[in-house]
Amino acid sequence: GTKELRVVQEEWAVKVEKANSELEELRRQMAEKESELAEYTKSLEEVESKISIVHKKYEIRLAELEKRMNEVKDRQQRNTENGDNIKQKREHIKTKYQDAV
């Protein structure tokens, strides 16, 4: 009767206590991991922010260099065109001079 039920009751009480202890340990571990995660997330955001700053800095610098490169290409194109014009005028004058002689 009661004696057997008390034994079963004690077995269940031990199991409940063990489960509660395990849950407390898991909650402690979870809180620790949440704290680690918050720290890691903060560090990651700081690094990503720094990367963004560096990217912006170099994007500006690259844009400036690209603009200068385009200006140089434009000057080279104009110089080539001017050189071609000079060659044409020289040939024209040479032809006129040869015809005059």
C-alpha cells in the first residue's frame, strides 16, 4: 500500500530534482552563450563598420583616379587628333611646295 507508493513518490521526487538541476545548468549555459553572442555580434558590427569606412574612403579615391584617368585619355585623344591635323597640314604644304617647284 502506502509504503510502496512512498517509494515511488521518492523516486519521482529525485527525478524531478535531477531534471530541475539539469535545467538550471542549461539555463546558466544558455545565458553564458547569449552573453558571448552579444559580445561577438558587437565585435562583428564594429569590424563591419570599419570595413564600410575603408570601402567609402577607397571608393572616393578610386573615383578620383578614374576621373583623372579619363582626363588623361581625353588629352591623349586630343593630342592624337592634333598630331593627325599637323601631319595633314604638313603633307598639304609639302604637296603645294612640290607643285610650286
